[in-house]
Amino acid sequence: MFELMEAVKDAATKLKRHYSHNSVSLSAGCDVFYQFISSLRDFGQASIQLDPKLPAVREYAQNTKQVKDTIADNVDAFIKDDSVILTHGYSRVVVNAFLLSHRKGRRISVYVTETRPRGLGMRTHELLTKAGIPCTIILDSAVAYAMDKVDMIMVGCEAVVESGGIVNAVGSCQMAMIAKAFNKPVHVLAESYKWTRLFPLSQYDLPTHNDHILSFDLVSTPPTSGSNSPLPGTPRRHHPVLRTTDSIPNLLFAAQRHPPLDTTMSTNSMSNVMPVGQAGRNPEVDYTPPEYITLLFTDAGILTPEGISSYLVTMSLRSESS
Amino acid sequence: MTSVESVPSTSTQVPAVGAAPDGPPQRKQLTKAERRELQEKQRAAKAAATAAGAPAKAGNAPKPAPKPSQGQNTKASTPAGASGSTATASNAPATAAKKAAKSGKEVDTQLVDKTADLEAQRRHQTRIFTHFVGKKEGGLGAGIKGEIHPAIIRLGRQFADMKIVGANARCIAALVAFKTIIQDYITPQNLTLARDLTQYISPQISYLVSARPMAVGMGNSIRELKYHISVVSIDMPEQDAKDHLCEQIDTYISHRIVLADSVIEEYAMAKIQNGAVIMTYARSSVVERVLIAAWTRGKRFSVKVVDSRPMLEGKNMLAQFVKVGIPCTYLLINGVGSVIAEVSMVFLGAHAINSNGSVYSRAGTALVAMLAKEHSVPVLVLSETYKYSNNIQLDSFTKNELAPIPDPRTSSRRITTRDRLGNETDVDDETRNPNLQSINPLYDLTPHTHITVLVTEVGLIPPSAISTLAGLRDKDKGMQLSV
């Protein structure tokens, strides 16, 4: 039994390493599976018979597909006719929910953000228009522009964290903040296997964050500004911030030295794409704090962020004591 | 006949029939002649009530206590005056007292106000915060019946002189003292340990409460101790029972405080990144422990220790940090606004956690947390779960404690100030200026919205979810975690 657990752990580690961009939700899923396996074990037995357990395991795996349908049913009650919904990126749960509502005869229209740099919003657009749902792609930067036309935000997530917040494709947090400013509800669709015991204190406390993200180039500096730039060992807040105006000429100088944005590297119809070196300094996911989220639709029911954190605390305590 | 008629009768009143025609002059005689007697009784009742009750009740006890006693006197003297016979008067007070006690709220309010005012003036006490337990008449433990163990007397003195401060320190000190008491205790003939020991312990607790109001964590631990005492089997030999109880106390200290602190250390350390700037406030045993452990394990960060008068507890923590080699900055609370922009995170300790996630802690904590929140700095409150209370408190005013004004004759802690000529004068010397009072509330309440996360031994809990913990513990143990 112990060896089985070890094997599951190893497999999980390998998976996480392979899919580095999806690591948070993968971690969550693996953790839940791990817990499920450990709940199967019979205490005091030297060996367990795996064969009788296999159907249970298969059922658990299949359940994850049905979960999306359960969530879609719950969501349908919240969608009124002629709703305009804004979504971000590509989430299978969300698309599933829209398709289900559409099949039931609701008239909805959807704005989806481009979701750079991966451009996942195009996939959502493709699937929705194929089904006959009016869908328009908007710029990531046009979210505030469009917010007044929108009735609600509906997004999926990579993971739900212990504070009741979510981790999702970068751009979700600002979408939620803008929605809050406009008093639009933010609904998150999250299967229960995405809930994790992570507790990020800020964006930079996420496991996906590293020193390279949002870092600055170390360019050769003119002598005057050297003393004003933050030194590596200086105790500061953990993101580098330029504090004096003397450093600004430094930036301008650097910009002039670099070649203009590479126009030949575009992979889609957009003509101006950031160079690869810069693209690597950007995050893939961000953390949306619970205060910006209205409701979470899960297979365990429709919960508020506080409700989810209570649920998570209870589940984790139960599993620790068992 | 205003005094009795103003009281709505609920059929439990002693009918002072004969007093009707003599009413108003009777009443004037009463207030002039009986005033001193009333006040003596009121004071005695107040002392007994505050000593015997928990601090939450102490604020209420003085008010119901004088009321029945005054009601009793009102009714005692009116029949006495009316009938003119002492025989009925001696019986009437006894029955009147019982009935007045039952209908305690129904009192001559005018009388209460007058005597209350006089009380206040006489005492030169604080004119606001009168519901806080302030200086007591008659010294430590006045009016407590029952023999008090010397260990408790010593502990009470230490509490009153603020020699032992801090929730964990006080709780552990109290539990250790109770272990001594339990070992010294001998069950009297024909009584069971389970019942008698609880009764024996009660005045000891009252004595400690008279020194300083009960700390929440301490209260939780004592409640658990009483539970363990109550389930001691009648068949267990006395020494075995005493050893068992001492073992329970040791387990409590070890699991709920010492080991809990180790686990909190691990969780909190994981959040400290190299190069972080951590702000702390006053002194918390847990925060001190976490930061020293993190530094010893090789994490490199700097600390800003924020302190405030009159306790200046931050100095102690600062000394410990400097000893280990952590680069520190020391500032008073009025400087927090200037440095908060450079801070990565704030570590705070707690005296108690309420069920809605708000934190009751040293006065000044709420200020620091609020400033941090405004500047998007995460606020981590480090607290063991034994400090959890099912209370909901909405502000710092309803429940608090005032720092004792040091007695210039006995206390070495004198708070002084210099005038322009450089002459030192005692700030708190009341005799200098009778119009000036200084009050120092010791605690304040930080609302849960200003707290990012509670770091407990069961993990990182968002403040809104802390109440789920209590529900779970209850089911597991089959008893109340706290009141």
C-alpha cells in the first residue's frame, strides 16, 4: 500500500514537471486523487487487493466528466434571456455551460478576451460560434471599455485556493477588479478536484511566480544612476520598484539601445508582438482574491468564497485526523 | 408613594400597604439617613460580585448587585416606618431581599443614580470606561471566601504587578500553579475528588481574576481542566487521580501551546522570502519564535519592530532579535505610516481570536493592521487554536482592560516625562492634578477585514473560516471548545 502511494506520488511529480504551465490545477487534481487513494486503504492490512478497487477508481475518473454537467445545470438557473456574458480564455466547464444553456433555448451573447499570449480566447470563440452563440473577441485591454455592456462575468479556473480566491489565466484578476468597480457579478466555475490548500498572500506568493517574472534587464548603466537602482541584497518589498526619478533616464537610454519591436515574429494577424525575451518575463496565471468573486459554481453546490474556504478547512482537518 | 409605585409590580413585591400615606416624607428620610448604609452595602456587593464572576459579567454584576440591595432596603424601611414594629421589619428584609433579588431590575432608579454619582466622585475613578475592571478597593482578592493556595497568591501578585505578561505566559504560569494546587490537595472525608476539587479551585480562579481579568486562552484551558476533573472516576485512588490530572495539564501545555507553536513556525516560515522586510508590533511569543527560527534556518530578512507606550514591550523582542543577529529597526507606533511602504508583510500576535475572525490583541495592533491593509501589505496573525473564543466582539470598547496605574510607593515602573527645564515628573501622579486622569487600555480589536490570514497549528486559515474549527473540535472531543 505504501508503495502504491509512492508510485502515485512519483507519477504526479512527473506529470507536474511536464505540464509546467498548468501546474497549479494539476497539483490540485493529483492531491485529490492521492487523498482518494488513501481513503481506499484498509488499515492494518499488509496488502490490499487492487482489482476490486479498480471500478471505484475508474468511476472516480469518469465522475470528473459528469461534474461539468452538474455545474452547467446549476449555472443555467443564473442565466437570463438576453444576457451578455464576459469570459476569459478557454475553459471547458464554461463552454460546456454556455452550450447547455443554448441548447435549452436561452438567448445569450458572449464577449471573450483574446487572452494573450496564448490566445486561448480564440478557441472559445470558435466553439461558441460553431454552436450558433453570438460571440465577439475583445482586446484584453478593452475589458473596462466593454464592462458596462456586460451583465455578468463567468470564468473557469485552474485552482481554487484556501482563501476562497482563484488562480486562473493572467488577466482574470483585473477583469474581476473592473467588474467589482462596475458592480457586475463575477461567477467562477470550478470542479471540486481543483480545490487546493494553497494560500497565496499576494500575486508573488504563488508557486508559479519566480524571480524572472517582471524582472528588469541589467543594462550597462551610465555612472550617475548606478547608486539609485535597488541592489540585489537590499531589504525591500519583494518586487523591485524604482524609487527615484534619476533612474528614469536609465530606462530611456536602454530603450534607445535596443532594436525596435520585432515585426517579423508575429504568429497571427497582429503586427506588434513582444520579443521572446520579454515574453518570458510575463506570468501565465494570476491570483484573484476572494473579495472580487461573487459566487463559485461547483459540483458540491453553489458557494460563496467564504463558504469554499470553510469547506476546505473542514475537509483538510478531517483528512488529517483520519 | 413614588418609590414602590414606580416599580412595576409582578406580584412578587412585598405590599407596603401601610406606607402609602407616609410616602414622600418617608422617602426623603430614607435618602438622607440611609445613604451611607446603602453605599457600604453597595460597595461590599460590588466587591463580592466582581471577585466571584468572570470579567464579562463583572461589568454587569455591580449594577444588579446594588439594585437588589437597595430594593431590599427600600422595602425594608418602608414597612418598618409604616408598621413601627421591629419584629415584622426583621422578617420583611429577608423576604423582601429574596423577592427583590428575583425582580432585580425593578428598582428605584433615582436612588441608584444618586448613589452611583456619589460613588464615582468619591473614588476619583475614571469617568469613562467605568465598565472596565479598574482599581479595586481593599486590594488583591478582597472579599473572596475560601483558602487561597500560596502559589496562587504569588501568581496573583505577579499578574497584578505585570511581571508576567502575554497570553501564553499567563496561561502556562496559571496551569503550572494549578498543578501544584492539585498535588497539594487532599480530598476531605466523605467527598469525591471530582466534585470537591472543582469547588476548591473556584476561589483560586477568582483570586487570579481579581488580579487581572481572565485571559481568553487561560479561560479555555481552565474550562478543559474542570472538565477533566469532573470525569475523574470515583474508583480511582487519589494520588493516581492527581497524577492523571497533572498529566492532562502537561499534555495541554505541550500540545496546544508548545507543539502548536512549532507547527505555526513551519507554516509562517514558508511565507518568509529572502530579502523580505517584516513588521512586528509590541511583543508576541509566537512571532518572536518564528522569526528567530527562520533566521537560524538561514533565511535572510530584516525586521521593523513597532512599539508603543506605556508598556514598551517591543524592546524585549528587539533585544532577542538583535542577539541572534537579525537587522532590526525600532520605531514607535506614530512612525508606522512613514515606513509601511517599505514593508513586505506584517506579523502580529493575538490574545484571542473571535468567531467572526476578528482579533483581540495588544492595543495598537488594529492600527498597524489597518495601515498595512491600506498599503496592500499582507497581515499574518499567528495564534494557537486554544485562544479561540466563540465570542463576537464588534469594537474595542465593550471588552477591554486598563493598565494599572503604577503605585509610586511600591512599583518600580514609573512613567515619567520631562518639562522644558528638564525636571522629571510623574505623568500618572493623580495627586498633581485632580482633573487629569490617564487611562491606558491594554487591548483592541482588529476587524477580520484587515487580516489576510490566521496562521494556526491547523494551517493557514482565512479569518472568515475560523468558526468551522470550533465546530469540528466539538464533535471530535464531545465537549465545548470555548464559551
